[in-house]
Amino acid sequence: SITRHYKFDIKMQNVTRLCHTRSIATVNGRFPGPKIVAREGDRVIVRVVNHVKNNVTIHWHGVRQLRTGWADGPAYMTQCPIQTGQSYVYNFTILAQRGTLFWHAHISWMRVTLYGPIVILPKRGVPYPFAKPYKEIPIIFGEWFNVDTEAVIAQALRTGAGPNVSDAYTINGLPGPLYNCSKADTFKLKVKPGKTYLLRMINAALNDELFFSIADHNLTVVEVDAIYTKPFNSDIVLITPGQTTNVLLQTKPSLPSATFLMAARPYATGLGTFDNTTTAGLLEYLPPTFSLPSTLAENLALLKPTLPSLNDTAFAASFSSKVRSLANAQFPANVPQTVDRRFYFTVGLGTSPCPRNQTCQGPNGTKFAASVNNISFALPSTPLLESHFLGQSKGVYTTDFPNNPPFPFNYTGTPPNNTLVTNGTKVVVLPFNTSVELVMQDTSIQGAESHPLHLHGYNFFVVGRGSGNYDASKDPAKFNLADPIEMNTVGVPAGGWVAIRFRADNPGVWFMHCHLDVHTSWGLGMAWAVNDGLLPSQKLLPPPSDLPKC
Ligand code: C2O
């Protein structure tokens, strides 16, 4: 294994999409940002220099960061932000992981433009568990706003109302021909007939789960969140923000020149506002003999994929149930078979009493708040990891995060007028190596909504999933402890629940939150503080000397 060095200069750059030119934060002037490539076992060193006026941090989403929580990146969780003119070196080793992940800014909504792929190749000489693809292509989904997103979220937090939605979804930064003034900004995947391509798909969108499909082509899912899956075919893929999915695309045996649309649009449950438009790219067989028609009507005549309807929860459930770990001798699924601690968390939107002298836009004049177990997570001003490492939690966080919902109600029925959400910075403390089972129950006050929950520092096994309220007396009997998929981000189904297991073998403080940024901003998150083990190899490493100060 080797050490790979990268330099990320965070700087402003003019970028034009949909006929709007904006100065946006970029890495090295590129949008989307550069790709990080490493092999399993390599050390990665990224020097990040901040040349913009906003504070930044970078998160290596899905990288386990064994004992190196200081390099994880979420602002005020594991580090103070990198301020204007300052720098920080992220230094971590990629252990026992290979596949597609991504990096993104992890402060406020800065990740809307600061993101890029991470490709972890297997160790030299170790093949994929599928035929070697002819080519590998990153496909990264994002969102484009014609306006300044920091202003959008600031206003949403001030008024408690839903934020403005984006103006376009994008494929590799490009909205595609179905949007006005966007024909030139279309991603083109040029392919040869009769070949296998590996598409490394990443959902870096801020606030929407997406369906993706390529007209008249089948996709074979082979990996999710950098874990090999039992391969399965599907013409449509569901990918939530924070998830990565590798698919094999087999091109047609001989079709000398033809073009097909690939497209993605939201899977949007709940009654909130969302952008129901579609980003599209072209799958172009070489040699190209085709140029994009000039009008939308002609565009629609292109062979276009069929995507499920926006709220197709049945499709989402059936797709998710097909995702299983490879679980063979070479890649066993080490599912914890016994459990030391059980938790039951409600995740969703809720309401708290409207503070006096404020007008609130929640139901019955209440204040909207997203929460886990009725606690709306408040970011501290001292990073949690620092307080935990120094043993100085006083005034920063408390350790009384509830194991179970403090005010139970019928989570998938008519909710109470007030779900009694309070603000707090509360963590669950876990002894090293605790085997954890966590059931996350979707709740909602305005129609059920799916939430992609992301856990930092870990992969977890998705052992169960169902609709309605979780029933602790019946549901565990149906858990899959043989080949459940291992993930870092799981969609908690709209009007349902999901059960995960993980072993707390990575000391540090680890954020768990909804990867819809608006929900994180509203407080849908919590943290696990995992203590050191007894052996030296089970302890969090000391902080690097250039760790930013607040
Ligand atoms: Cu990809 Cu805490 O985030």
C-alpha cells in the first residue's frame, strides 16, 4: 500500500447552468470536484486550504476512519471549521473497504457544490467478484440552485418554513436537455457495443432520493455503499442521498449508432415541496451520428426511460429488499448474532410549542422541528470529539439521549397536535465493542416520509424492515441475520421502520443524521460516543497538531 497526496484549494469559481451564472465554492475550480482514487490499504492525505469567505470542512462519506475520527469532517462534531485563509490536513487509511464512496463539505449546505467521487480499488491483484468491466464511469447526482443556498437555508431556519427547492437535478454537474436553457449542459456517456461498463453512481443531491434508469437497458446492481451485493437486475435503481450504488451496464451487441436517454428524478414521499423535474443524460453508441434535437418536443421523441411515480413506496420497498450482501467465504457478512444493547428511535418531523412573540408555521401554530426520539439535535460550539477525548463534556453535551421514544404515540396513525420536541445536544455512550441493535421508526406529522439515515464511522447491517409500527414481540423473528446488506446510509421507509445492527468497534464520536440536508438543519440527528477499548489498538488516536480551532 502507498500514500496518496491530494491538495484541495477551496475557491470561488463562476459556473453557468440554466442561463444563470453564479460564483460558487469549488475544489480547485472544478464542479463537481476532483475524484479521489486509492486502493484498499492506502493512506490518503488531503491538504484542504480555504480561500473562500465561508467556513468549510470536508467529510469522507463512508470511509470508516478507524481510530481517526479527527479526519471525519462534520463541523462541530469532530472538528472546528477551517476558517478563511486556514488549512487542515485530513490523514486517514482506508482499511478493509473497497468500492465507491464520495467526499463532500460538511457544514451548513456547503456540500451543494463541494462534492466529488472516492473510488477505492481492491488491493493489487485482487479481482472484483464480477467480470472485469471494459470501463468504469462515475455518475454523480447533484442539485443546482440559481440562488445562493446559504441564504435559502438561513431563511428556512428563520421562518421555520420549508426551503426553496433546487432549480435542477444534475448528472455529473449537468442538468441535461429536459431543462430550459440547458441543452449544451448534458452529460454524454459514449459507449461501444457489446461491452460491460461499471457505473459508479453516487447520490450527492441535497434533499432528494432519486430513481434512475437508462432507456431500453438493464442494469445489474453489484455494490452498494462500497459493499458487494448479490448481483440483481433492475431497469430502475433507487438511490438515496448519501448512498452509492455500482451497476454493470451491458451495451447492446451491435447497434452502430443510436442514442438513449438516461434520467433521474425524485422519489418523494410526504407532502413537502419538491422539484418534480428530471435530469437527463445521453447514452451514445459510437460512432456518434446523432445531435440533440433543438426543441423539447423532439427531445421527448428520444427513447426515454420510464421512471416510477414520485411516491412509489411499493417500488422502493421491493428494490430495497433485493439488496443483499454477497456473504460468501471471501466476503462474509459478519452480522452480530447477539445484541448487548437495544434502541428504538423515532425519526421524523415533529412539533414543539411556538415560542412566545414568534409566529410559527407548523400545524395548529406549532413550531416545526425534525428530531430523533423527540430531541432536535443542536450543534455545540465546541466539537463533541474534542470534549469526549479530553473527558470534558460539561457545557458541551449530555449523555442522557433516550433509548426509547419518551412520549410514545401511534407513529403511523394520526399524530398528536404537539409531539413535544425539545432541543438538546445529547449522545449515547457505548463501551468499546458493544453489539448494538437499533430500530428506527419513521414518524411524520404531514404524511409519512422516507428518511435516509447516515451513520458516520461505521457500516451497519440492515437486518429488518417493515411498514407500520415496529412490533418488538413479532418483528425480530423475521430478521435476516444471514446475508443482510451492509450500508452507511439506509432509507427509513415512509410509514415504516428499519432495524440495523453494528458492533461499536471504532472509538470516537460519530454523527448519525438524515442525509436530507434540510432535515439535518432542522435537527434530525444524534451522536454515538464510543469509548476506547483496553488495548492500544482499540484507542482513538490523539488529535493532529493542525486541528482547527473555533
Ligand atoms: Cu454524507 Cu454526515 O454525511
